Amino acid sequence: MLGTPFIELQSVDSTNNYAFTQIHANMALPGTCYFAHEQTSGKGQRGKSWATETGANIILSIVVKPHFLQSFQQFQLSACVAVGTRQFFNQYDKDSLKIKWPNDIYWRDRKLGGILIENIIRSHESGSESWVWAVVGIGVNINQANFGAELKNPVSLKQITGDSFDQVDLAKKLCLSIDQFYEKLMNREEKTILEMYNQFLYKKGELVKLKKGNRIFSGIIKNVTQTGQLIVQHGVEEQFDFGEIEWLI
């Protein structure tokens, strides 16, 4: 079960880094969650940092052994975690929580949380690959009320609801929610997960401004494919891989 055992750490550079250290030392069991009260060098997507207030938020990494998936199916795990996270926080605002491609959790136009999955892929002499480990890093703003000016559009659960929360208790329950969808993934229900992902896709059916290299263009967000490409309609229908385009919000 994801989230078992649940290990609390007072301070680490990055929970993902810590998880990989445990994997390489043969000390990590599949399903283990490493939760940190303080993270000094948190990692975000595409080499960005994830800054978070000490003792206020969810900072965790879950160790996964996705032996039932091929290395080219990495988006299926990403979608599973994003849907599981969105569904858990949905109880606090049923209408406004969305998944911003590829796997940020947004409340209206503000970022509540982010997901960073890092993998160990083993290459074989035959030319084939096997997906040995995945480390699922999740950061969610819970009780933080003040954010640095360098963050564009953050929001916390406290700002959404007006309430304070026990972030450790929430983290344990979040793991259970993600585990429910991980079970679906293991049972080959990836189409159901993708349907839910697209149902809650941020800006779906809306005209947005995007940037690819030096080119800025507007298009309508259509949906996301099984392999994780974003489909945008702008005169023609075009597919983009993660990292190809930037959102201009």
C-alpha cells in the first residue's frame, strides 16, 4: 500500500533525493512514504526549485516499483498520481480544483501543489528497458499564508478554506487516495484514469496563450493523450510533449 510505512523526517535537502538514497542503500520498500517537515533544496519540474515554509505544508516522496508498466508508459503513473491528489483535495472545493498539464494541482488560476516523478530505468543488452523504481514527489501548500514574490501564483488550502490543518494527517490520507488510483492502474484501468484526468484538465475547452521557443500563439486546450501529449487546436490540431511549450497565464 502506498504510504506504508510512513516515515517522518525533520529536515532534508529534498525528499526525492532522500528516497533515492534509501533505494540505492537497499533500505526502501515499495510504498514507503518519506514526509519532511522542512525541505532545504526542494525540486520542481524542469530543474526549478520548490520553496516551502517549514512545518506548514505537505512535502513527501513515495517510493514505487511500477513493474507492471513499461518505461514508455510513464505518463500513466503521472496521471494516476495527479488524479488521486486532485480527488483528495476535491473535498475542500468541488468546483475549482483542476489538473494543469502535466501534473500541477490548480485552484482557479493559482497553484496549490506540484508533482515531480523521477525514475530509475534499467537498460538491458537486448536493447529493452525495464522500469525499476519511481519516486513520486508531491508538494502541496497547506497552512502557508505568505509566499515569496518570486512565486507567480501560489495558493494554500488555508487560503482557500480559511481553516488550518494537520499537514501530517492530511499527508497520510493523501497517500491512501493515491493508492486507490494506483490499484486501478495495476488493474489495467488506465483509460478510466485518463478520462478523469481529462475531465478535470485545467483550461479544457478554453482559449489560452502558449509559448514555444520564440513563438507565442493562442489555442484551445482539447485534451491529453494516453502517452501524455497535450492537444491544442489553433487552426490546426497540434500535439506537444512536456517541456515543449510554456503557459502564459
